[in-house]
Amino acid sequence: MKIQYDSKADALNRAWSEVSTQMYQQAGPQGGPGGEPGGNGHQPPPDGQAGPKVENADFEVVDDEKK
């Protein structure tokens, strides 16, 4: 049974390797979602422009089940 499992796992790994290679080739040189390898999609604003204003705030967690 172990030999059958190993051969099926190997076949699955080979198939995934082929598919993932094709996916990366189709993605092209842009890399990650931000246009950079490993990018997270967030890009700094262009020069001379301020980014969004971010403020820290205190908050209280209210548990509705205790009321």
C-alpha cells in the first residue's frame, strides 16, 4: 500500500510542478501583485503627493452575548 501511495504522490507532485511552471510563465516578468517579486499590491504614492492619513484610535470590544 505504501508503494502505491508513494507513486500516486509522486505523480501528483509532477503534475503540480508542470502546472505551476506554466502559471509562472504566463504571469510574466511582473512578479507579485504589486509589480515586484513578492509584492503585496501596495505602492507608495507618486512624488509630491501625500498618502492616506492614518490615525491610531482607542477602541473597546463589546461582547453582545454578556448583555
